[in-house]
Amino acid sequence: MAGQTLRVAWKQSSGREARRALVSSLRELDVDATVVDEAEVVISELVANSVRHAKPLADGTIRLGWTVRAGVVEVEVTDGGGPTVPRPAPRSLLAVQGRGLRIVRGYAHEWGVHEDRAGRTVWVSLGGPSRRRSQ
């Protein structure tokens, strides 16, 4: 299993830093190109949602993590939580926003939300089932 953790500033432009680090890491680990592309979209959406709908962790950052095991990539983004629980917005032809988690759900094999005193983590499993169930 290979895993990495990165902290980025709680600002919209951090999505670019997150994408670069994740894509570089996954390519070095020889992850399937389709899964790398999916992970790039997913982390962009999750970082954007964190900045838009939540608050930062106590140190002013967002924590990103990813693991690779047997070709399955699990990505997680942890922030300080927000007033609502993350869930995909209803479909709407006229909506300008609100598609992020629907996009994430479309790529995800599984996804979920975990909350504790430190904050909220949204996790996504790409390319296969999460190991979270067996832990």
C-alpha cells in the first residue's frame, strides 16, 4: 500500500496544488490512466466544495490524503466541517452550481462522509471497492 498526506491552504487556488501532487504521485505508482484522470476531477471537486461549504481545520488548512492498494485509489479531503452534511444536489437543468458531488458520485466506486471532533472527511474510492469496510 502506498499513501500520502498533504496539507494545503484553505483557498480556491489550492485545488491546483492538490491536483498536481495527486496526479504526480499516482503516475509514479503506475496507477491506471483512467483512474488517475478520475482522481484528478474528484480531488478538484472536493477541495472546491471544502472551501465553498466548510471551514478550515484549526491550522487554517485542508488535509488531503490518498492511498493506492491493488489498483484501487482512495482519496480523502478533511476540513473543519460546515453547517450541512455533504450530499449531491438534486438534478437541475438551470442550476449554475451544485453538481460537484454528483460528479464525484459518478466516478466513485464508493464514497462517504466521516465526522469527528477534529472535522469532516469526505472519502472516495476509485477503481474498486474501499478497504474501509474490512477495517
